[in-house]
Amino acid sequence: MKKLIAFLLTVLMLSTMCTAFAEDIILIAPNPNAAPKTVSLQVEGIEGNVYYGEVAWTEGATALSVLETALKDAKVEYVVKDSQYGGKFVDSIGQDTSAKYGGYDGWMYYVDGQSPMFSIDAYALQGGEQVLVAYGDMNLVLPVITAQKNYKGQVTVQVEADVTYYDESWNASIVREPMTGTKVTVDGVEYTADDKGQVVLSAESAAKETVSLQVEKIAEGGAPLLARLAPDYMLDLAALETVLPFSDVAEGKWYTESVLQMSELGAVTGFPDGTFQPDGIVTRAQVANVLFKLSGGIPVNYLMTFSDVNQEAWYAEGIRWAAAEGVVTGADGKFNPNAPVTRQDLAVMLVRYQTKVLEKELPQTGEAPAFADNDQIAAYAAESVYLMQKAGIINGIDGSFQPKGTATRAQLCKMLAGLVVSD
């Protein structure tokens, strides 16, 4: 059995099943004060780290000779055996022996994040490499860590790995996958990665410039499934740039905060290509649906009689809800769902939403100077426009309101935020 295991471990060493880490991920943090001719060595056993540090390099040193030097200095027992298939393999370090779990588990090694094409005694080192020797089975993978900070300063850490799959002809394909269920320890606080391989750091941790980070995941059989990071691995939070959810919504725009607020509340979403399209026009159906989602998205039992609203359309429930609440009305038995909403109609809908759904009066704290085009505002919309202006929610464009102009997605978010966020 052990001969078979030795063969399989040798095959694993000769394969390229593990790809290099992403450029921003360092498995072993290099020591800037280390001598030029040293090798960074990390040894990870089943229960934890066995060795971590710089080992002197000499001419002709191999990955195995560096490992043996370190283990002897640390007084850690180990056993190296000859493989009948050529080369040597590490059979045990400390109490962790090959096939401890009765499967194809044992000690494997990596140099600079890759699985070499040589047995451990045949890999000649040049000095300066980062060597990892880790216990696991043939499914052991190396972590790829990324982190993002949103506009509120919330930091999300994602754990992924490049997993190798083989087809019936042993052709390899590599897929980057989230490491669901990984235990992530940040400055001593433990988290569990969700189905996306993500954890959200506490506000206290997110506010720091750097945090210590460790990851661990155990296979069903008990062997490590994910190689640990270096014992002093640090994540540089100060270097993270703020990531916004939409590629075309940049910081500093007059609408950015409102768009992000409405997105967080679930009222608006972006497009499949990652954009929000802030200057895109808004239809009457879209406004009804946005207000519907903002109010919880709970369907209502209401007979909707608009002849041009398809009961199976994506916007049907939103219009049904808005009509039931008295937020929208039609004309001549029609709603015109795909018609662009005018600025004056949007003001009317939002005032109705405020008074009928939120059951709140608009604050009247601002000034309401006459717009240059007041005479163009329809009689049914005049009061709503006035109230929105007094509340400081609409200010017009160059002294005019442009009541019949089409409203944009950014304008809708800005006006909505003035209603529901400022309370």
C-alpha cells in the first residue's frame, strides 16, 4: 500500500497540478533582512505549522537538503524513503506519516507556488526561493486571497483556489473555485467563508491598516484540503482601493451616493455588463417597479384594469402594487408602461409614495423660487413639484425645471434618496 502511495505522491510532484499564485498573493512573506543566499521554508503539518524561517543555501542544495537542514536544527524527527519509481519522498515529519488517513495522503512540496516536475531530492535550488512542504491528499490546493473595500469602508475577503480536474484521458483543466466553508482567522477572530468563499470583516478589523490572516479547510477524510498561509501573513488593508458596484458610477459624482444607497436598499440594480447607466432614461414601468421593491416587493391582491399591461410582464406586479397604493394612475384605461417618465410625472409619483405609502409629509424647510418654465408645468403636477422643491429634493437645471423632459436613472435615485434616506 505504501509503495502505491509513494508512487502517487511522486506523480503529484511531477505534475503541474498547482498553478502559480496570483501576483498579489505571497505564500511566504520574504524577509527583507535575509542574506541573499537563503531559502524561505514553510512546513505545514496536519495540526499546524511545523517550521517557518530562512534556511542557509549552499551550492548544490536541493529542496530536500534544505528541508532536512531545517528539521535537524529544529530537532523535528522525519523519515525520507526511496521511491521504487525513482527519486525520494518524505514519508513522515513528526507524527504525520504518509497514508495516515488510509488514502493517498502524504507530504508534498511546492517552490514559489508551483508543484515542480522533479522529486524533492532532484530539485536544485538557486537561493531566494520560497519552499512549502505541506501534508495533504491529492486534492490539496493553494489559497488565492483577494480583498475588496466598498464605499462604506466594509472589507470583504475572498478565498479561492485553482482546482485541477482530469478527464478520462488524464487531460488536466484548471478551474478557479471559491473555497466554501474555509475557516478564516483575522487577528485572532474566526470567520467561516460563505458559498462564495467570502467573509466580511468586522468594522474594527476593517479600520486597521494591516491584519494577520490565516485560512484552514479540512477534507472529509481529515487531511488538510487547503494549504495554510505563512504564519506571519499580513493583509494590507490600507492599500485597498474603494471598489464601487458599478463600473460607470465613479466617486465624486453628484448622484454616486444616491445610486449606491438605492442599490444597497435593493431598489435598483445594474446591468449584466456591470454598468448602471446613470444617464439612461426611466420608463413609467421602471418607476413603479423600483417603488415596489423599495417597499418590500410583496404582491398585492388587486384587480388591475390597464389594457396595455401584460399580466405576465416583469413589471406587472410593480404596477399592480403602485396602482393599489394610489401611487400611479393611467389615462383612457392605459398605463403606457414603456413610455419614458417625465420629470413632472416622477415628482407626482414620488409625492404620492411619500404621503400614501410612507405616510409622511414632505419637510418644508427650503426655498421654492419660481422656475423659469413654471408656466410649462402641468396643473396636476404643480403642487408636487412645489413640495419637492420646498423639501430640497429638486433644484432644477439652470433655473428651469424642464417638466416634460425625461428623467434619468441617476435623477430617480437622487430624488428617492432625498425621500427615504434623509428621514
